[in-house]
Amino acid sequence: MAIFQVEGGHRLHGAITPQGAKNEALQILCATLLTPERVTVRNVPRIIDVLQLIELLEHMGVEVTHPEENTYTFCARELDFDYIRSDDYRKRCTRLRGSVMLIGPMLARYGVGYVPRPGGDKIGRRRLDTHFIGFRKLGARFDFDAATEGGFYTVEGRDLRGTYMLLDEASVTGTANIIMAAVLAKGTTTIYNAACEPYVQQLCRMLNRMGARISGIASNLLTIEGVESLGGTEHTMLPDMIEVGSFIGMAAMTQSELTIRNVSFENLGIIPAQFARMGIRFEQRGDDLYIPSQEHYGIESFIDGSIMTIADAPWPGLTPDLLSIFLVVATQARGSVLIHQKMFESRLFFVDKLIDMGAQIILCDPHRATVIGHDHRIRLRATRMTSPDIRAGVALLIAAMSAEGCSTIQNIEQIDRGYHDIETRLNALGARITRLDDCQ
């Protein structure tokens, strides 16, 4: 197990480029199972979750090559279903939340899909009902084997038929999974209350280049006309909006001047505007974001003078993956803010580490926290802490970079799942982050 030792108080300066989008990558790589032809994917983030999925696809029988940096080709001529029923397959899937999106492509192309209960962040219940209700509406049969360690899902449907469905929630992974199952179904599928995040849009556009017929892209009403087969294609992933938001927050907390390169500004949605409501200044320079050094930033109030609330919501609302960043940034703002995490009930529990560092935070309940900012008048104190999940881990890293003294962050494998070589990239900007074995 590795740790970060973080010497706080160093301002950053320079430019950084975000990696490819993790959440898009998990969908796109699963979609390569839909065709026996070659699919080339560029700007693939080299992070643990993505590399584990690529390794899993190889074990399933997919031919994978790595012709150049951040580029992979996939050719899924045939799958090894003996392996897919094996204990090794089950163990690999349980380490990876995105493995659930293997079912849709397997069901569409082979008429059957298997996956154990997937793993991932420990941030509360993340139910899969939306996925399986959608498969059943397409005509598939669903079975859950609770006797198998961890539980095992099987979905069978050799003759999928298009239909109308109204999703019970605008689940991103659920929408992606159902889309991938529906593209090869007979007839027309209509999905209402579909997730419409840029990553789902990217998936739909890639599938259309492969020969699918999907309309309504970027809306919450998708229409999919089933086709008999899909071909190969090439695809380039968007920059990761969560990394972009993390770097904006990092610049504000460390009072740094920073340029974020190639952010795909039109796909950031409400994220820049929400940081502006926190008082953080930035300039759009082409497709770059420039954040000037700011000694202070003040949180706005609502028009009637009430406390600002920042809450997550389905796209085009604010992604829940950035609420941890907004919360830590608020600890050094001027003013107060209520952070409302609606989607997951355990994602705010990392605030006790920030309180130990001297932050003024009131945890109202599992979903809401009120933050009273220090306005950089009182710096956070260095401490020893543990990363509970990817996003909270980066929020704690940002806190440690702004703190007085040297902090230690344990369980940084969680951070590695979402951020590639983060200490090297930030040290190049002036940070002081050292990776060590926990026994050192």
C-alpha cells in the first residue's frame, strides 16, 4: 500500500492538460464488444479502472493492441464464455464498477450476459435496477444468483425487441447499458428520461459511426432503430471534466496561477458557472482555461440574501463527482455555502478529515454539509488521513496542498483509480508530493 506525503503551502504555476475522460472510457471500451471488427480508441486515460477493464477484455478473448501512447485497438471476433463463467472473471469484475456495462453489449450480440455484483467506490448504495428493468423491457430474462459469492447476474435474450421505456432514474451507466443492448434489437426502442451527459453523447455518436441509428442525442429522449450488425470505427475521448474541475479548485485553494489546456469548454456544461458562483475567476482562451492567482474568492448569495446551495443533479446539472471539490474549495472562501449531495448517502463522510485540519464544516446529515469559509485568514493544518474514494481522495489532496505543514494521505490507490500519475503532473507545476510505501 502506498501513501502520499504532501508538503503544503506551495503555489503552482504553469499549464496542465487533463487526461481522457474516465467515465466515457468505461462505456466506450465495453461498446467494442458489439462488433467483430477493429475499433481504435484515442486519448484513453491510463488509470487503474481503465487498465483493469482493458485487461479484463483481453482475458475475455478480445484482441488488444497498444500502437501508441494513450491509443488502443480492440477486436472482439469471439468471446471466451468459459472464461466469462470462471472465478477469475468474477473476481476481476468485482474490483471494477464499470464492469456492469459489459452486460448490454454481450446481451445484444450473443443473447446472454454475465456479470457479478460490480465493485467500485464505497459511497453508498448504487442500485442496478434501471439496467435490468431496461433489459427486461427489451425482452430479456433476468436472474440473480445470490448463492454465488458476492452475487451473480445473468441476463438472457436471444430475440430482443425494441420498445418504449421510461427510466425510473436518469442513470448514466444504465442509459449506456440499455443503448448498447438496443442497437442490435429488432424494431425501434424509445428511451425517455435518458441520461444525456457528454459521455453518453459520445457513446451514441461512436455507435452511429459503427452503423447504429440513434437520434435525439444530447436530449433525454433517445430513439434507437435496431440494425443487424455494427462495424469498426475510430473514436477520440473527451478530456475529463472532473479533472478540469479538480484543477480549477486546486488553483483557487493554493492561490495559484494555472492554465488548463484543451478542456473542450462546450462540454463542461454548468461547471465553470458554478465555480464563478464561488467567486473563482477564470478566462476562456480558445479551448484553454486560465485561472489567475487569487488571494481571496467570495461565495455569492442568492438574490434574496439566503445562503448559496450547490447541489448535484442529472446533466445539464452539476455532476456529483465534483461536489467533494466544491466542498474543500469552500473551506478557504469568503462566505458560507450549503453542499447538498443528493445521489449518494456516504460521499460527504470524508469531511471529518477536513474538520481535523481546522475547516469549519457542519455535517447536517448524510447528504448535506454547511461550510463556513476561512477566507485564507486561517490555513488548514497538516494531518494524517485516508482516501475513502476517488473524488474525496483528490479533495483531501487539494486540502493537503494548501495546508500548513506536511500531511500524509493513505489508501492513495483510490486516487490512482481516477487520476493518472497525479503527483508527477502536479510536481511539475511546483507541488511537493512524494509517493512512498506505507512501511517507510
